[in-house]
Amino acid sequence: MPTSLLNSSSGTPGIRRRYLGLLLAAMTVLACGPPDADELDAVEGQGTALSSCRGAPYPVVLAHGFAGFERIGPLNYFFHVASDLRSRGETVIEAQVPPFDSSAVRARYLAGIVDDTLRATGACKVNVIAHSQGGIDARFLISSLGYGDRIAGLITVASPHQGTPVADAALGLIPGFSYDLINVILRALWGGIASAPGDARVQASLRQLSRDHMQKVFNPANPDDRRVKYYSVAGRSSGRVADAECAGASWGNSSRIDLLDPLLAVAVPAFALTSPNPLIPVPNDGLVTVASSRWGTFLGCVPADHLDEVGQIGHLLPDLISGFDHRDLYRRLAQTLHKDGL
């Protein structure tokens, strides 16, 4: 049965809204005289339109992270994820927002994609599965732009909810580091699309993801919306199992380990210098710590680094050491949403 954008726990919202519309029309008669036929049709039609959207299961919007891209040659950001989910009956939209900018800017692009998806599919809401900065964009979209009535569930994968020391290092907030740190990563991974050092949009992204900004500015300004269900997943790499940091998860923690992609090795000192014990950096995926990744219902840790989490670079098979299969992760995420009625 179709559900309303204003769905509630009891009764039929479409019928209630229809009667409310007629009541308002009656009040108009008393105040301004009888409405004509066209005005009555418009009042009744409003309730019908609002109650005719499609309920769960909702379409899935994949929201990419920092330096995200639509396609580079045969690679797309969420490598083969959308096609895999579509083959299992999901409606999936791959969002494309500016690769570098603050979440306040990126979220406005994401808003347009959500609106377009609702119009195209007739769904009442969407679910967002977001990687890295994409999760921060989605939180801004919900809390600051008021999209809590259009997003049913948000799953963040390795999103730096408490910021990341890598952003601090790139901003020069950790002695001995500078933008060169992040620039090495960007150019190694994406070559020509990486922006020049000092680019205002890159700086905006880095400031957005700094620990001080996320904890003192962003989080207080963007509290969770009670209408939305929040979930999170963390990645752990560098041979760490991280049982203590991954405790309390819905899925439990695998004993398999992941070896950090050499492309991310340049960021390792940033975690060492900001950990209680520099010899044993806090568990992380190469860019985001496990602790920073946790938000809402914590589903669990996966033995994967920040690139593995979206199947990069070009992973066609499960990892030989960790056994991690990024496509299986997103299948599980979709199943989680469906299990919760989303």
C-alpha cells in the first residue's frame, strides 16, 4: 500500500490530510465566501498527491567522499557496487558532488540528487549509504538543510565524525606535516584530477574534516534527526584486529587482518603522532580512525583500508589476506536497511 511522506504510527495519513483540507476549505467559506470548483479540486488534490508516494524499500543513494569521482576510465568510485545491488533488485543512484569543498557546499548538490530521485522513482524517502566525507555531507543535508523528512536511513562507512588527524596534518596543525602529505595521496591515486596545493576548495574540505572543526563546530550544529535511522561501519587495517575499539558492534568482529595499501602509508605518521602510544597507533583504515567512524548504531568493523571499502583500486575479487569483499559489504548494508523496514 502506498505510504505518505507524513506517515505516522496509526491511522491513514492520506485520509486525515484529505479531511484537514476540507476543513480548511470550510473555514475559508466562513471567512471569505465559498471557493470555486477549481479551488476545491486543488485542496483535495494536495492530500491525494502527498499520500501517493511509494513506501519502503526505498531507493539507495551512494554518496562519495573526499576527492570522489564519477568515473576515471573503467573505474567508478563505488567500484561495481551500484550494478551489483541493481542486479539484486535495488534502485541505486550514484551521487556526484564536487570532489573538493566543504560539506555545506557538497550537501546542496546532494539535496538536488535526493529531490531528483524522489521525483523519478515516486518514493517517499531515500536511504543514503555514504563513504568518508559523503557521510558528513549527508548529516549536514539532514540536520542543516532539513531533509530529515526525505531520508529514512543513513549508513556511513569510515566517515570522520570526530575528524581525522590526516586533515590536521595536511593543514599544518601537526608539526612536521603540511599539505604535501595529502597531495602525495591525491596525486598517487588520481593523478591529474588532484587540485594544486592551496586550492580553496581542497582547503575547505580539509578544514571540514579537521578534528577541531568536527568536534567543536560541526557536531554541535548538526544533531541527529529523530526521524532518521543512523548506522556506521569502520575500517581497520595495518594488521590490527582492534577488538576493544570494535566492541559493541551489531556484527561482531572478524579475526582476519588487512594490510594497508602502500598508497596510504604516507599518512601513517599522522596517526602515530596523535596516538597515546606513538609506537602503537590507534586502529584506523589509513585515513580515519575506528573511533571517529562510529556514529549511531555501530554495525561493526571490516578488515579493510580506506580504499578497500569502496573496492579501490579496481578490486574484482575478495582480498586474499583479509577475505574482504566490498560488494558483500554493501549487500549487507542494503539487507540491514530492509530488515529495519527501510
